[in-house]
Amino acid sequence: MKKTMLLVIASINLLLLGCPFNSALPPVYSEYEPILVDRSALSNISFSTAIPVSNTGKIYSYNNYILINEIDKGYHIIDNSNPINPKNVGFLKILASREVVIRNNILYSDNASDLISVDVSDIAHPTIISRTENIFPAQLPPDNLPLSPEYVVNNRPANTVIIEWRKR
């Protein structure tokens, strides 16, 4: 009885290993579509009045400020000179940004696939110092699945970059 059962199990395993199950399944693509802008839009870095905090990322401390990333939009500037009463004093708009470091009054951030350097010695008047294009890979969709063919790089309009994702 045991030999028969083992023989049946072994036969089923051999059959399953020989069946190309995956070849019959359609490919699974991301539920997200990229929001694209012309590369020139990345240069529109500006300081504005405070906006509501809604989709936060990482935080960074700089002098008496705390910068809170608004994922893919920019940084909330919080005046923390009085830690008992921090104040949201403005917003530094940097499209497609998630990472920031500041050294010697120069802010370094991702800006889609670019690395930018911004003089923030007067944080209300940021000035782009330099840009290194295409140093970072393009953002992946939030579900990390492959993009459907119409959204892959070769099928997108020329000179566009991904700035965020929208669920279809």
C-alpha cells in the first residue's frame, strides 16, 4: 500500500514538473500608471506658503528647521526654533523627490532621476546650483510589478520623466 501511494505521488510530481503552467497565464502588470511631465518641469523649484501635510516620507533636521518630505511633491518647512511650538512656515516644491541631505547650506535631493543641488542659505529663495541628469533609476510603481507595454521607456513621449504614480 505504501509503495503504491509513493508511486502515485511520484508520478503526479513528474507530471506537474513537465507542465508549463506559467506559459498559459497572461503577464501580470502593475495596477499603477506613471504620471509623466516634460523634463523641463523639473526645474520649477520654488518656496511657497505652507500647505497641509498629507503623504509624508522622511524627515530631516537643518539648523532650526525640520524638513518633512511630502512624497513626490517636495518638503514642508517647519520652524523648530521653539520645539514646544513648531510652526509650518512654508513648502519647498521639488517634484518627484523623496530623499534630502543638506550640507553647508546646499540641499541635495533627488528630482525624478536627477540629482540637484540647491542653495538654501535663504530657504525662502532657493536657487538651483547644479543638476546631474539620469543619475538615479526611474521610479518603480508602488506595487513593484512590471509596467504594461504602453508605459515602458521606449513607448513614452520623448523627454518625459515619471513624477508620481496613479492607480488605474
